[in-house]
Amino acid sequence: MTRRSTSIGAGVLTLGTAALLALTALPAGATAHASPAAPAAPRPQVKIAGGETQPVFSRADAVTQTVDIETTADSDKDGVRDRVQMRIIRPKETDAGLRVPTVMEASPYWAGINDVPNHSVDIDGLQAKSLSSSKRDLAAIYPGYLDNYYVPRGYAVAQLDSIGTGGSTGCPTSGDRSEQAGAKAAVDWLNGRARGWAPDGTQVKAGWSTGNVGMIGQSYNGTLPNMAAATGVVGLKAIIPIAGISSWYDYYRANGGVVAPGTFQGEDLDVLARAVLTRKNPEVCKKIIDDIEATQDRVTGDYSKAWAQRDYVGQAKNVRAAVMVVHGLNDWNVKVKNSIQWWNALKKAGVPRKLWLHQANHATPMRWRLEEWLRQTHHWFDRFLYNVDNGITKEPRVDIERSPGTWEHASDWPVPGTRDVPLSMNAGPSGQPGTLALRSQHGATQSFVDEGRTRTAEQLLVNEDKADPNRLAFLTPSLKQPVRLNGIPKASVRASLDGRSPYLTALLVDYGTDTRPTGPRVDTGQKVCFGENVPGDEGGCTTRQTLATETAPYKVVTRGWLDANNRHSPSRTEPIKAGKTYEFSWDFQPTDYVFKPGHRLGVIVLSTDYDYTLRYPAGTKVTLEPGSSKVILPLARGGREALQ
């Protein structure tokens, strides 16, 4: 079916649905007589004013619909194609001929989750039982406002159960091609390319749909839009992934090492699949998930075929949708790398895009920047689903929260003028701590012994001016000017390891007493309502939040990990020889951060990172060559001069 696209300016316009004309044949020889025409019923219309769709439809009178959609996958291997269940709410006028686009949130969480233990992370079985699971706060994943806000403005809003969850069939597979097929099928059905059935078994079509689809969501719900867009499915016009995954390897692994998402130490692909397995007859998925556990490889941490099936970065060239990427700079659950590598791949592919970087952790900025969040996301969907010429693509491409509530804008990210500046890790005058400087100063090697099984990274970075047997510290003098770091820092060291742990960990730390964001945002108690509230439905309301702060003497700006056995490639394990010196390079998590005058920039080198890596028995000795080791920092214009 061919669908026309109408470009809508910032004036006041209405969009109607063409009336259907029925032609009745007259008997032979009969004469047609004119009769008074009945008054034409008002055509349902979408109103555009001020460059955006207006709330002219009733949420309270909206039509609801449930459809089971056939996918192209058979993830549970039962010989029948999986079906995904989608629940839709749309203006009642769609039953009278109005055709509307759809805003969809796909999720494995709509039916809740199971309590599943995580894997042990203490090597040699010293920890006899698995870690207890960390229950995900599903209520905090994303506030359910979409129907209250978008249905009155002429959109359908849909909730999709990912495969193996809720009312869908199949098995949850933590991001592989089958789950991609499930999200894609929903877009296909909205475009008339996939079959769907009502609960009574009647086959149904989306005759009310324009075929234009937008997707939005946070965390796993933000990953599914990336997955669908990476297929290149026609009709998916715009997505807003919030803290979404672009490569599951970079969620559960890093540079050859098994590395956990923050607060979920010991979780992995199989644990998450079992947690969201809420379909009927879940026992049919046991072998499927057991196979995931067998192939995910928690021993070497190597990138393999199993991870390649869950990597969408290389598929960015397929993306047809405009992408608004949103991520918290302090998110250690879905780490920032997942959004930034996606952002860079989309840039290379020429995809229309925007970027929001905020100061909170694993969160949606809606609740503390409500008005601007609604304006930009609304205009993003209006622009690409209704083709409204509202100027959103001409605005600054990047929004960055510099401090709580203070935002700045940029044309791109990293900001133009940013360049890589190497700082040498030089030996201190009497051993450690050492210095960070533009010029290399070679000295005697420095060593530490890993004790990460009992000491966390945060415990190892304090007392930075004193020697510590379990880490190395390198610091700049007090800064005389601000230094802005934005991009992907890297570490490059010459070192040897002697012991069980293969990990090298580096922390980039801001030392200097200051008021800093800490933890999640907290409710202010101020309730704000928007959209159209339906009695008993609080989806059109939210409680404003503010960023919690504390006066702290340091802040971990970013960190990075490497399995030394993967020094050449995350796909290949090459065992190192004990005590032999090698060159190691690895990346930190991307960040955007300003070091203030009077503060010092520090690099802490350790082995085991207690809250993230596997924990080997204590005792690994790491020896580093100062002067030959460095950290490479992407600094905004003037950053190098500030470090002279």
C-alpha cells in the first residue's frame, strides 16, 4: 500500500482522512434522479499549531486493542513461528477513518521478572553459592506517560511484549537476532507486512495505521529500539533510546574481561533471560537458555559468535530511523560506551541524530527537565512521524548537563577542537605516588600486589598522596585553569603480571573537595501533571526530582578494564608469561567532565575491580614501567595548555 507523506509547517493545519465512496450500479434502463445530499459527517482531524500536534482527542474515550503478531523467528525451536503480543491504545476516531502513527515501547518487563541468582564471581569456588540477585526496580525504568501525552495528540501508543515474556511466545534470548525479529515484526504489522490475530483468533490488520512508527524506552526498553532500527525495517521513522545497549558484549564484558553491569555483579546473558522468562509454559525454554549459558563463556571473556549476534554497532549502516540518544554520564549499569559507540556509528552512516548527556546515573531526564524533555521528544516524533517542519533538526545537536540543572549545547560531540593529549605516568621522587605530566620521566619500575578480593576500587583510591601496597597512583599538580575532558580516554602501559588475576584496571579520578552529584535523583515532592488524566490513572503525572549532591574529596570520573590475555584482541586469548613485560592498551568509558582550578587529575592503576571484575585469589604482582606508560585524554581546546 502506498502512503503519502505530508509536510506540515508551523501554522495551524488539520489533517483529515479521505472519505470512502461507494458506487452502486443502477438497473438497466433506470434513470438516476438527484436527491438532497445528506450533511457530511465531520471528518476526524489532527490539529497542528506552533509546529506541533495538539491535544484534541480524548484519552478517556480511546480504543484499546490487543494483537498477537507473527515473527520470522522460532526461538523456542517448536517448529512454529514466535508471536509477540502488542497492546494498543488509539484515538476512537481511528475507528471512523482517522489514520495515525504509533509510538511504541517494547519491553521484556511488562509481566514483571523472576528472582534468579547471579553467578559466583570468586574464582576457585571460595564462594560456595551464587550471588543473590539484585532486583531491578521496574517502576523506575520508565514513567508510563506515553498514552496520556500522545494519544490526545493523534498518536496510537503501543506496549510490546518481547519474545518469551508476558503474552508472547518464544524464548527470551538477551538481545540476539530472534529478539530483533520480534521488535521488527511489530513495525511490519503496523505497515501491513506481517500477520496478526485478535485474542479470539480473528486475523486483524492495522487499517488505522499510517505505517510510521517511533520507539522509546530506557535500559532494556531502550535497547529494543536500537535492535529494531538496526534491521533497517521500513516504517520505523524515529527512536529515542535512553541508556540503551548497542553491544551486549560491552554490557557484560570489556576488552576480553568478564565485567558486570554496575550493581548486578555476577549477572550475565543467561541470568537476565531467566529473569524475564514470563511466558506461559516457560519450561520449553530451558534448553535454549542453557545453551546461552554454555556459549557466553565466563572463563575467557572472549568476543565470539554469541556476542556478534548481539552487536548492533556494525549494523548502523542499516538504520533508517532518526535517533535521539540519551545517556547518564554516571551510569555504571548500561555504561556510556554503549551510547557513544552507537552515536559514532550513526554519525558515520549519516543518520539524523541528537544526543543528550545528563549528570544522573541509570535514569530518564524527564523528571528533572520535564518541559524541555517533552518539547524535544514530542518535536522529534512530530518531525519524523508526521513530517512537521518544526525546526528540531536545526537546533544544536547535543545537550549536555554540566552541573545539576545547568545545561549547555554543542554542534557535535566530542566538541569541535577536542584533541588527544598524552600524559606520562612518571615515577614519584621516592616511589609512589607518581606524577602525571606532558613530558616523560623514566625511573625505576613500580609494583603493587592485588588485594581486590577484599578492597574495593573506591577504598584503594583514597589517601592518594601516600603509598599503598595494592595500587599505583599518578597525579597532576593543582590545576590553575579548568580542563574539560570529553570523549574516550585511553591507557597505554608497559607492565608485567605475575599471579592468577589477568585484570588491569585504571580509574580516572578528580581529587579536590567539591559538591558533586551522588547516587540517583531524589523526589522533591512536587507533583506535576500533564497530558490527559483518566480517573484512577496517574500516568499523566510525575514527581519532579533533583540530583542528590554531597561534598566529597574525590570523584571517579571514569574507569576502564583489560584482560591482559586479550592484549591484542577481545576475540583472542593469548596467555601472558609471568613476569614478562608487555605493552597493554585499553579504553576507559567515554565521559564529559570539567576538572576545576585547584583540583588534581589522578590515575589509579589496580588489578581486580571488586564491584565489576571476576575476583581471583589475592597476590598477583603487577609491575609498571613509569615514563613508558601514559594515559591519553581527549581534551577540549585549551586543555593541553592548562596542563603545562
